[in-house]
Amino acid sequence: MRVCCSLLLLAGAQQNPPVWPASVQVFGPEDTGIADAVNAAYATNGGKKDHGQFATQNFAFLFKPGFYTDDVPVGFYTQVLGLGLSPNDVEFAGPKGVYCEEGSTDYHVGALDTFWRGAENFRTTSNYTWFGDASGMLWAVSQAAPLRRVHVDNDLLLFQYEKGDAAGYASGGYMADTQVDGTVQSGSQQQWMTRNSRVASWPDGVLNMVFVGVEGAPLSNCGKQTNTIPSVTVDEAPVVAEKPFITIDTAGLYYLNIPVVRRSARGVDTEPPQQVGFEQVFVAREGDTAAVINAQLAKGMHVVISPGTYILEDALRVTVANTVVLGLGLPILVAGTGHSVIQVGDVDGVRVAGLILEAGPVASRTLVQWGTGLYAGSPLNPGVLSDIFGRVGGPGRFPNVLTTTMVTVASGHVIGDNLWLWRADHTAAGITTPVDNRCQHGLEVIGDDVTMYGLAVEHTLQDLTVWTGERGRTYFYQSELPYGVDQQQWGDAGYVGYRVGPIVQSHEAYGVGVYHYFRDHNVTAESGIACPDHLVPYFHSPLTVFLNGGGVVRHVINQLGKSSGVGAAGSTHYCAGRNPTPKDQCSVGDVVSCSGAFWGTACRGNQCCPDLTTCPSASADFGGCPKPKAVDCTAGATGLFVV
């Protein structure tokens, strides 16, 4: 569906095509300066020794539909984006095509710091031989470096071997809405999240490989055993919407594409998106203030934020339903005066995507505030956060920065899709300690019915993630506990990597990993994950991992699971979860399981299940869900009672 206003008679209509700043370069197949442009950007923000990790320039390279033979290296703060409606509309056929090499030739570092970049919406037929007999598209990255809407004709390599005793370490990563016709070789990748994609095969895995709605995914296996990989496979994504993207037509007009919400989604997205002409899109440029951008948001304009750094004097306030805020080239938005960076009101259908959100020199309560906590949200029109990367410290633009929390989700029915929330363990000046760049939590979820795909939180100084909303779901979680803390600061305080509140009745999580490197002190932590005991069975293949340093984490979840650390295992999964047991009947208001594809997801009384059916233990007169009960245990049918 196309919604546009090509007549510039509407009050406040924006120019289409827009006038892009120099940080956005648009290429067609006939252009001859592509190699010079992309290589100049890579010389600034790419190369070995993680050159450009805290650089001050951002780049977005947009490619019109057509056939390209140029190789395009992707460095820090760089995005390569096709402008076709289908990934197959933009094809890269150079020897290397679009690629990302690891940032260090030292295999102990490898791709561990290869962050903050992205590639979307194209096809690659490249088949360069990178090492040994490994050929295809190379994307050797860690966090905050997603692949989206890509069609890979050959193999996809998610790691790199250059020299020495081993392949370079890598700590990724995220891929969605992508088709790989060959093999995905993940090699030394510690963990990886893949959502709604299609792969021919995926034979490798180190610690925690999670697949949701992926055709061709390996079978689930808790831990690594003979001839298996540690993987968690979920057949369908319960509710999801792909990230918004930009297209161009043959007349040179631009459109913002807003993918539809899908339920029980499997494979790549083939549904036509809603299209909005750029007459309704304000293009923010570096130097624009929050006041300038907010004036456009208040008019109901969508906003595309150009590459650059924006030190904001106020939060960007999204108060109109169905607004899109989309970053190009991973623009950096800094909380300049102690406010949030993004505030979303109690409205439905908002999409916020492709941004680095950074704490500033005055303490903020949170960098993202989604809702007031008084709004239940809409199951039919959820809000979505896509490719949101929080950061507390790193570049050193201020002597010290701080925030209490990075992302707070207070409304219901919100989806997070690839979030990395990082309190810096290192900065441009060196390593950090607990007195630097203070931040208590990465994510706080207060709202009900919130779903997270591909969540990573690292190094905050208290519980990394705190979840008190009902019916939350997490598909993949990677975390690292803070490096420099001592026993009193961490172990004695009882902090964990992932905490579900003590009165929560329903929560489900797949592939939750808590990693530890107690660098400066021998810390003993009781557990990596904490939740009410009745929720333990709904944590699928949780694990703790000893990376280096001293100390030990005694249990994976609550008092269950073996230790990881000095004198114990390097990594340990807890594999003793169980499913809910069917019983013949229930009472109104009992905690029960939803039915069908959502067997194992708990609900209670007058609530809706993820497929919008009414909870089996709802009262007979409850009509608040779009669909009736699939099973009615209050009437004596099989009750699916959760015990």
C-alpha cells in the first residue's frame, strides 16, 4: 500500500527527492566514483587495530536498483543500504562485494570490537576466497552490526581466520529477514541471533546460537554435545515487524517503507509494506536541535536522521501514533542536559530504528523512555525498537557520562529487535573502573506483553536487565557482568545478569547467556539469572560463561545449574527445564498455558495470549481479546494448567 502526498500543496510538505547532506551518498550503477567514496570512508573509519572505533564521522551509502561490480568495505559508523523494494533489486557482484573484516589480526581480539555498522537490502553473488577454502560474503562482526534484508547467493562467513593458532574471536551478532543459499559458517562466533530468515545449512556453534522463525535452522540442543551445536530453535516469531527502510522509484522519488506486523512468522518477509512518500518525511541534518526535530514530530511527520552526532538539549518526543524515527549511518544522539534522548508517549505503532543513544555529562534517568506506565498498548499495533544501541562512555567527548538506565519500556505491547546496551568497559582513553561512566541497568521492562529479539546488555553496575512486566518474552540474551567490581559491589549485593521480578506470573526466555570476567577481584556471585521459582521451566537453555579473570558464578539460574569460573567449568548450561503439565480443569484466574503454537506461554484469567486468543482461564463473560478461547479449561476441557 502506497501512501504519499506528491502534490507539494499540503502545508509543511517536505521536498521529494530530499536534499541529502554530504554524509549520505546515493549511487547508481552508472556512477564511476563508488570505489573512491567507500574506500575514503573506510580509510577514516575502518582497517586494522580497530581504526575508527571512536571516530567522529558517520556515513550512509545508498545504492539505487541495479548491478554493481565495486567492492564495498564497511567500517565503523557506516551503513550500506539498497534502495530497492526487494533485496534482489540491488546486486553486488564484485569479487568481495559488501564485506566486513575483523578489526584485529590478533586472534585474541579478532572481531571482538567490530561494532556499530550495518548492511541492508541487497543481493550479493560475491564468492571471494577469504581463507583456506572459505569463500562467499564475509561479515566478521560482534554486537551492533546487523545484517538485514540480504540475499546471499553463496556462503556467509561470520568469522575470519588470518594467522596464528586460531580464528579471530568474535562476539556477535544479529541477522534478520535474510536468505543464504549456501552455508552459514559461524566458526568462532561465541553466539548469534538469527530471526525470520532462510538458510541452506548452519553447521557451527560455540556457546549460544538462537534461531526464531528460521527455515533451515538446526534442531535445538541444550549445550554442546558430540556432533551437535548449542542451539535454541523456535519455529515461529510470535509477533514481529521488520525494520523500516527507504526505496526510490524510477522517477527519483523516495519512499519510507513500513513493514507490516506479522504473527506466527516464519521465513523472510514477503508482505508488501506501507509506503509513505518523503513529502511526509523530515530529513534531520547534523546541527539540527531537538526543538527543530520536535516541531516536525508534533506535526505528524516521520523523521529520518542523517549520519552525524547530535548533542541534544531536550528529548525527541514522539507523541503521534504510527510515527517512524529512522537513523541513517547510525547517527549518535547524545543526552546533553540530563534528559532522555527519546521519549515515546502513550501511543501505538511507533517505530524507532537505527540509532546510537549516548549518555551525556549530566545524569539522565533513562536514555529511552517508552510510555508513562499507564498505557497497556495495542496487540494489533505494537511499538517497535529496531537496531537501538545504547552507550555509556566510549568516545571520551566528555570527562565522564552517566545515566541510571539505558532503555525503559513502560508501555505494553512493545517489541525490541536487536538492542545492544553497553556501559563501556574501554574508552578512547583506556579501560574503565566502576567509578567511570556509571549506569545501573541496561534494560528495565515495566510494561506487559513486551517481546525482545536479540537483546545484549553489558557491564552495568547493578542488575543488567530488570523485568517486572507480565508475559514478557526474550529470544536470545547475551550479557557480560561488569569487569572491575569487587565482592561487596557485586556478589554481596546479589546482582545478576537477568532478573525477573518476584511477583511476575508469566515470563519466557530462550538462550539467556550471562558471561563473566571479574578482571580486578575474585568475586563469587550466587547466580547469573534470578526469577520466581515457578518460571524456571520457561527459561530454555540458559547458560553462564567464564571468559577470563577470577571468581565464580555458582549457579546458572536461582540455585540451579553448575558453577562457571576458576576451578569450575568454562561454560555451563542448565538443561533440566520442564514443560507445563496438562490437567483436566482449572478455575477462573488460574495461571495456565496458552494453547496451540503458544503452549508453554503462561496467561492468567482475563488476559490475551500472544496469538490474540482469550486465556483458557478467563471468565465466561470476558470479551477483551480479539479472538475467543481456543481451549476452555474452566468448562472441564483439557486445562493446560501450568504447574
